[in-house]
Amino acid sequence: MSIFLTYEEILLKCEEINAKYEINQERFDEIVDGILVKEDVSADDKIAQAFAQLLQAVSEEISDMESTADLMPTCQMGCAFCCYFPIITNKMEAMLIKDAISKMPADRKHFIENHLSDYYQVYEEKVEQLSGIDIISDPDAKYKYKKEQLPCPFLNLKTNACMVYEVRPLPCRTYVNYTNPKVCADNIMPKETISYEFLYQEYMGAMNELLQYLYENDRIEKMDYPGDLYQEGLLINWMKESVL
């Protein structure tokens, strides 16, 4: 008897979540409200804090959903099969990831910077090949991208760990496996995995609320609002700009 859930059992668990669980909107609203009342904090620092906290709120929301249906992810540290998918972020998110790196302890910051420099030399041809792939319009784009096995710019290939785990993008948080991890090893696009990408609405909705308030009542210096919020692109392209 398998210790792992079957695909059919996972679908039933998802139905259970849909029936029982209501997204905790207050979790996101309270983060925004708590940050906006802070004094002596610049608008840009408030945005950076909200970014990290709202991403964590997404992870907490997923954990609560899993508890509702007694689900346990089979993803483990060092399992990095999903780190070869194309990751889309908007320009603001990419800038905030770069900002988070700039504030890390010097050793960690320099390690990541050197890693990125090496990454774009080692994978120059593949990055060039995949940089223009149309994830939005081409239904086969994810498959085409992943079969090329281009690792995420932030994947440490020695440890198979994310180097920016605290601020890893939303798609990295919302893609989960609940069955045998072997399905990820054996399939380019495993059908058994689950995505909680619908939580983007709560995450980005709260972020936009904060940005709109700061735009109207404060001074945002490091980004262009709302332009940077709606300009989307591949993470491999955004991060390449930081090493040019």
C-alpha cells in the first residue's frame, strides 16, 4: 500500500478545501494597515516590508488550507525539480527581490551577486534562447521552457536550495506536490501537482492598496507606480539586468 496520496485523492482533498475553507482576507489587510501606521519609515521601506510580509502571508494561507484537509506536502529541502519552470513576476517584484538582496549580510549578498554573474555566463545561450518565450499566449511555453532544464537564477546547484527563500516569488510558493515526489522527477509537467496561484489576488490586491495610498499621500522614489506593477516579464530577464 502506497504511503502517498493518489491523484484522485488529492482532487478530493482540493474539493474539501473549496467546501470548508474561506480565504482569510484579514491576514492581508492587517499587514497593510500595520505598515501604513509606522512613523519614520520611508515609503520605499514600507513597500519592501509589505512585500516580504505579504509573501509570507500567502505561505501561511496555504498551510491553513492544508490543515483543513489534512494535507502534507511531499516537497523537501533539496528537491528542486520545480526550480526549472519559467517564473513570471512584475517589475516591482523583481526590484524588491533585488532590494532584499542588497540589504542582506555582506557575505550572503556577495555570494548571490557572484552566483548571478557566473549564472549568466554559464547559461548565456539558454537564457538568450528562452528570454523571449511567450508564456502568456503560447499554451506550450511552460513545457518548452522546462524541457531545456534552465535552472532558476537563484537556485544553488550545490545544495539545491533557494538563495532568496524569504522573498522567493509567489509562483514558487504556490506550486506544491502532495503525492510521490517521483512524479516531479519523471515528468516535465506532472499533472499531480497543485497550484494555489489564485492567492495572487489577495497578495497583489493588498500590495496595490498599500501602493495606492503611498502614491497619494507619500513619496515613492525607487519605483514607478502604477507602471512597474503591470509590467511583467521572466525572472531570468529581470535578474540579468542586475549583472549587466
